[in-house]
Amino acid sequence: MQAQPLKLIAFNGIKPTLFFIETNGDSIVADSCIIADMGVIYNGCGELNYVTDPFNNYENKIRIKKRGSTSLAFPKSSYRIETLYSAVQFINVSLFYLP
């Protein structure tokens, strides 16, 4: 079977919040957390979010790992994310204007 050429699609914005996580080459695993960068685009309830928008709801370090036991074998993983003020200091933040 011959590979099909990549097709570009128009992205006109979506209503769900956009999360961008940069692991800087580290793999996200279940047995230990890694430090990564996360940016969130959330333009408000019912508003469109575009990948070209600046991060406007969160842009900082996070600590992330896969979570679960049986669910680790599923194709879509669950993650535990902790927001950080620095690489070692946790900070509680409000995402999407929720407490």
C-alpha cells in the first residue's frame, strides 16, 4: 500500500481550549514526573480559539506524568499535571477562570 500525500486542512478556530505542552525531548511516563512547558489558549466561553493566538490563560512550567494502572494500556492516556512557579516550586493557578 502506497502512502498517501499529506493533505493540509484549513483551521478556522475551535471552541475547545487549546493546550500546548513542550516536553523538550523528554518522554512522559507513568513512574516519574518530568518538567515541561505548557501554554493554554482560552478566549472565553463560546469563543473561538486559534493556534496563532498568544497563550492567554497559562504559560509556565508544569510537572507531568501518566497516571492510572490498567488505563496505561489504553490508546489514550490520562495525565497528572501540576502547575509550577519554577522548576521546584508549585503554584495553584486558575485555568479557564475556574478556581
